[in-house]
Amino acid sequence: MLSRFHLQERGTDVKTEARAGFTTFLTMMYIVPVNAIIMGKTGMDMGAIMTATALITIIATVLNGIWANTPIAMSVGMGLNAYFTFGLVLGMKLPWQTALGIVFISGALFIILSFTKFRVWVMQSVPTDLRRAISAGIGAFIAFIGLKQMGIIVANKATLVSLGNLSDPNVLLGIFGLFVAFALFSWRVKGAFILAILATSIVGWAFGLGELPKSIFSMPASITPIFLKLDIMSALSLSLLPVIITFLITDMFDSLGTLAGVGYRAGLFKDDSKELQKTLEVDAVATSVGALLGVSTTTSFIESASGVEEGGRTGLTAVFTGLFFILTLFILPVFQSIPENAIYPILVMVGALMFSELEHINFKDIPTSISAFITTLMMPLTYSITNGLSLGFIAYLFLLVIRGEFERINIGVVSLAIIGSLVFIFH
């Protein structure tokens, strides 16, 4: 069994892979309670979401380790889970069952496309800087959501938004959590996010802002309330096509960006390599399987870099990571007792990390700078990843046309601009 991982060929051993897997587990363990609180806002059962999140993380990560033999862990993606909740269900008033149908369809399309040269076509067609702007825009969007949910920013009739009540104990707890997350991350502490959640929860419990867990261990919650509850037929609407495309493209860009950042740095992938292709295949399958279980889009996690830094070089790292996640199935009481304002600072922190992609964009190029600006700004301001992405591509194509830079226009940019236009035609 171990021979399939080619440990000696990649200069590693079982002990190193186990340590790397545990490190990755610690850095991304936060996704279980964070995803449950975010998606729970839709009315879905939180206990079921926690179990489903842990299950899809285990299934996708172990499958990737065995099938692709890469140290990439997968789970429910930050950003799209917030868009699922606050953009589709609470914003567009879609039933969460329909939103799950959208996720399933986008995953099914990703599965089909992952077995074709579409990935290469996308990478060649869509400018890298626009992909970075999408990442930055999603970062701004989820950070805005985090600040709003913490009460740090609130609605204001005169100015739309303003500073919240900083004397509110719950708001102060959120601010404390932010500073703890900032500090631990800046010190490069392993497991910074989960430690920040733990420290903030302890403070919240001490000041009566949450109830202490009555127990630590329990049997996993049933996923029956959300299992196979997706509504695919309602999602098959022309007006929802741009949303489906948004989930598809964002998942693809997110995965490619993560794999480039983690894989290429460790010398794991070469252009169009089998390992890269197989990892994308698992990513695509996991998204559709996750929708069946009852969670939003599954994607490759950038936190996998922590395991790579510990020496993880093969899929055995991913297998260990997935197996460690079994532990999260049995600590439901602890997760359920975490104060919400111990969770939302992590959204802001993740948003800040995604927003940093702006530093790589060439702002000296006018079409790129303006479209990147519009993409990044309009996602949080319109509370929609779809709107920001659509407006960005429309602006980019328009600027290339009026500047006469027709050599930079390709079928990919035109197609995405046309699809983006459907957002406003069927708004």
C-alpha cells in the first residue's frame, strides 16, 4: 500500500508525512465550526452541517491522497460558503435546497471539464491579474461579512454603513478575537486560527457571552436534515446560469491558485502534469458529493502549505490529514458552544490574506487596473461575487475595445463578459 506513495523517490518517510498531515489538520481544523456557523444562518441544522463538513473533508482529502498522490487537503471553501449563505439564500432569497442544487451543477460541470483541456484554455484565456482580482474581491466580501456579523460595522440610513457600538460586550469580544488572530498569524504560530477561536471562546465563556460546553465528546450529529435535500430542478433556471458559472469559475480559479502556490513551490507539479490533473478531478467530484451531503463548494485548501513546509511531499500527508479530521466528528459539544464572535474574526483574517493578491496586479495597465478595481470593489458593495466578477469582465472587454487592443481579446474574455451580462439582463 505504501509503495503507491513513492516515499523514497520524493525524499520523505511515514513519520515525516504523519507530522505534516497533523500540521495541516491543525491549520485548517477551524473550517468545521466556521462553516457550520456561516451555513447555519440559512436555517440548516448546524449539527448536521458540522458532521457533513467533517465528512466531506475526510472523503475528499483521503481520496486526493490516494488518487492524485499529492499532499493537498480539501474542504468547504471559504468565500463561496459565505456567498452561498449571505448572497444566495439571505440575499437572493433562494431556498437553501436550490442553492445546494447550484453547487451540485457547478461541480458536475467541473467534473466534465476537468477531463478536458478546458483548464488549459481558461488559464490561457483569462488574464492572471483578473484571477487575482477575483480572489481579492472575495477576500473583501467575506471580510465585510465578518465585520458586519460581529457588529463592528452596522447599517446607517445616512451613510449606508457606519461604526457599530464599541461598548457592546459581544462587539468587544469580536475585536479581541481579531487582535488574537492577527497576533498569532503574524508570529507564524501553527494552528493560529483554531487557537484564536479557542482563546476568544475562553474569554467569551469567562464573561458570560457563551455557555461552556456541558461535555467534550459526543457521537456525531446526524446529517439526515440536509442529506440529499438539494433541489437540482429549481437550480436549472436561465436566470441562475450566471450564478452557476460564478461557482464553477471561482472554484476553478481558487483550486488552480492554491495548487500553483502550494504545488509548484514544493516542486510537486509541472505544467499539465498528471498529479495536477488528478487533484482537479478530485476537487470537482468532491464539490458534487459535498452538495449531496449538504454543504457548499469543496476546494483545495491553501493551508496545505503548512504541511508541505513540514516536509509533506506525497498523498500520504493528505491521507493522515483526512484521518485526523475523524476526531472532529466526536467533539460536537465544544464546537456548538463556541460564541459566534469567536468565529467571525477568522473570516476577516482569511479575507485579508485573499485581499493581498492585489500586490501582484499590474496597475500600470489601464484595462487591468480599472477592471480589477471594479471587481474588487463591487463584490462587497453589491454583496455579490457574481456581480463583481461580471462587472469586472464587462469593463475589461469594453476598455480593450475602445482602446483598440483587439489582440488582447480572446473567446474566453468575450464569453465571460457575455455570461456576465446575463446577470443584469435577468436581474
